[in-house]
Amino acid sequence: MIGCQNGTVRFYRRQAIFILSGWMMLLMMPPVFSADPDLEEPIAARRPELVDLYPGQALSAEALAEQAKSSVVAVSFAGRDGQQAGLGTGFVISADGLIATNLHVIGE
């Protein structure tokens, strides 16, 4: 019986030492999640500065769609065998005809 009780005491002593050493390590660590006093607001809350492309002119959705309509294109992608492999839309992003579209339209 005495041997069993000594084993139990050793078990609890090891657990207590383990827990206390963990707490001591946490207390000695530098504060990782502390707030930086120099920041007025959290970085995630900062918003990028918006640039007004048309100063003094508010565009309606219809006017904006009318302006963008000429750059929208239909994209049809054919594989090496000539069979249609992708179909979708895109839009012209440069004067030399560079088109932006989704990867699933043209395949990988």
C-alpha cells in the first residue's frame, strides 16, 4: 500500500511541477499581444486612401456600365484538339489588347 501511495504522490508532484513551470515560462515571456502605444488605431482598422478618378463628377451605375461596356469581351478557349475547353467573359485592361479573365475560363 505504501508503494502505491508514494507513486501517486510522485505523479501529482510531477504534474504540479509541470504546471508551475509552464506558468513561470508564460509569466517571463515578453507581452506578445500588447497594444503598441504609438498606434492610434489597429492596423486592420486602417482604410486605404481613396482616389477620386473623376473629381467633382458622381457617376451613376448606368453611366459607369456604359463606360465599361466597350472593354467587356467574350472569351472562348479551345484545347489542342480544337474542342472548346473554356467559355467566359473578361475585360480589356490595356491599349495593346491585354485581357483579364478568370483562370477557370482558360484552364491551367
